[in-house]
Amino acid sequence: MSAKVVSINISEKKGVRKKPVEEAVIRADYGIEGDAHSSSDWHRQVSLLALESIKKMQEMGLDVKPGDFAENITTEGIDLLSLPVGTRVQIGKDIIGEVSQIGKECHTRCAIFYQAGDCVMPKEGIFIKVVHGGPIRTGDDVAVISLPSGS
């Protein structure tokens, strides 16, 4: 099975669940147009979380779906955590992102944490800096195109 985009999620404010959209535009050195986390001033321009991680939370009895962990792109069929910082991924025909961070520190406990006693995004989410932008649609392919030297 090839890796796919199963959901594209955006929000106007930070720290809230994101709403799925069928398509969006990702801009180089910025992120997804219309999303609160987009900025040329930092390295976490787009966040990715695997559907497989969300399914783990569902198996714990939680009623969660893509976007609920505030991830921008929900993927399926790619082991995001195995990608070292510096890995380049291609999303769809045009978008190239470089893994800039794996996981994150959760400063404020989100609603998911209180509901479940745990949250997968800080441990299993990754972030990319956008090298080349373009349109993104649900169903687009996701592929690793290069690993950092020494990997």
C-alpha cells in the first residue's frame, strides 16, 4: 500500500481541534494557507500525524478523528516516526517538505489529554518546513524522497 493523505485539517486559532477540508494550498516557507500555525518565522510550518496513531486512541475508547489532535495532515501507510530530522517528503505532485521536528513538548494539557489521560501528537506527530509549495488534496500520495546524509 502506498502512503496517502487521508485528511487535511486547518483552524483559524492555535490550540484547538482542526476542521477537515478536501483541498488546500501549501506555500513554501510558510505552511497551509488559512491555518493558524502557518508562519515563515519558525520550523513547525505543517504538522503530520498518522491515522495509525489516531486508531490507537480510538482503541482506548476515545471518540476521536483526524484533525482532533490539531494536526494539519493526517497520513496513512507511512511510519512518520522513523523519519529522521532532515528527511524530505513529497506530498502530491508538487509539495516538498523537510522534517524539522519529531514530537513536541505539550505545554498545556489539551482536551484530548483530559479525555484520555494521554495524547499521541506530542509523541507521534512530526513537523515539516515547506521547501516547495503547491496544492494538496485528500488522497494525494506521500513519499520519502531523500534521507539526511549519514542516515
